[in-house]
Amino acid sequence: MFFKEVSDFFAEKFNINIFEKILSLGLRVVIAGIIFIITIYAVKYFKKFLKKGFKKLKLDDGISGFLSSLIGVGLYILAVFIIAQFLGIDAASIVALLGSAGVTVGLAIQGSLANIAGGVLILILKPFKVGDFITENTHNNEGTVVEIGLIYTKLNTFDNKTVILPNGTLANSSIVNATNTPFRMIELKFDIAYSANFQKAREVIENILKEDEMVLHEKPILIAMDSLESSSVVICSRFYVANENFVSTRYRIREKVKIAFDENKIEIPFTQVVVHKGK
């Protein structure tokens, strides 16, 4: 009888202790989850606050975006350590675990580390900045830079698509920056027939360029014979416009020249096939 009472006491005590531990651990996990959710929103708003502060300091958009992302990652890592300690996990144990797994983690994220290093190089060397129109020659991606992030750079294309490029690729690629200077040269070539009046065609193009308000008349304007092809004479025209007017001016001048050539009876040759029928 005595032994039965003793065994019942320990069984009851043991079950109560297990229930208390499970309840305590469950409560900690729920609180840790709440803390992590709050951290996500807090970091999001803190990054917005940082960007506004960087903007007031007139810091470059690319640098401010990169620093905001870097600080955000640091805050997430700090939150993980705080939550781990709250759950009763020793922070020193986490550091030791990360240290022992450092080689494996390094190999797994070496691509991301290369992208981060590429982002740092882009911000230091400044081959381009937010707002520049660039062409990445490795994969022929081009567009306006809208964001330089911690790992990726975002471009906005002519047809309003978003292209996301790894910073490591950009740092090791040949890049053409079309907006590094305030103006840009346009080169247009026009074919005329050998029977057409070359001087007249040249005057037509020259008058169009002189009358166009977007053409920078203080910059040199070149109109010259470019080459003699098998069925046409090629006239080359080169002139400068402001960067923001490049695309519209290029299309407009080409259209005006075509209309003017038609009005002045200047023939534009096209491929023809002549068939001789034998008797």
C-alpha cells in the first residue's frame, strides 16, 4: 500500500512537471514568434526612416539603398540572437555552431558573398548610379537603374519591365553608361539612289537638323557621305541632343527626313529583282 502511494505521488509530480515545461516552452515559442513578426515590421519602417534621413543628407540613392539593406540584415541577425536567448539557447553555442559550420555556409553562400562584394565595388567605383541608363554587354541587358541593393541591381527597361541583375555579374561585366554625360550623340544613316542629287539630299538633312529645337546647335553637326554601296549612296549624319531627348529625337528626325525626301523627289533605293525573259 505504501509503495503504491509513493509511486502515485512521483507519477503525479512527474506529469505535472512535464506539463509545466511544455506550457512554458510553448508560451516562449509564441512570444518569440510575436517578437519576430514585430521585428519584421520594425525593420521595414526603420529602413524607410533611414532612407528619408539619407535623402536629407543628400546621400547617393545607390549608397543609401545599399546601407539600408545592410543595416536591415544586421537587425535581423541581432533579433535572431535575442530570440534564441529568450528561448533559453546560449548565444555562445550559436556562435560556436556557426563557426564550426563556417566552411559549409561559406561554400553555400559564396555566390551571395560575391554579389555583396560586387555591390560594394559598384558603390565605391561608381560605374553607374541610380537614374543612369546602362547596357550590360555580357547578356545584353539594358535599362534605367532604379535600385542598387545589397545583392541585386534593378533595371527598368524601355517597355517597363524590371530586370534584376546580380551585383557580382555587373562588377565583372563590360558596362556602357549612356547617361554619364548630360548630352549624347545620335548617328543616323540614310540611303539614296545613285541617280539622286547628293547635294540636295544633304541640304534637306541639314535644314531639318537646323530647325529641330532638340538638336544642340552649339555642338558639332556632321553630314557626310559614309559609303558607296552596290545600289545606294549612304549619307551619315551625326548630332548631339540632351540625354532625356535621345529616343524621341532619333525617331522624329528619321521620320522628317523620309517625308522631306519624298517631297523633294529624292529616291530611296530598295532591293529589286529584274527578270529578263528570253525570246
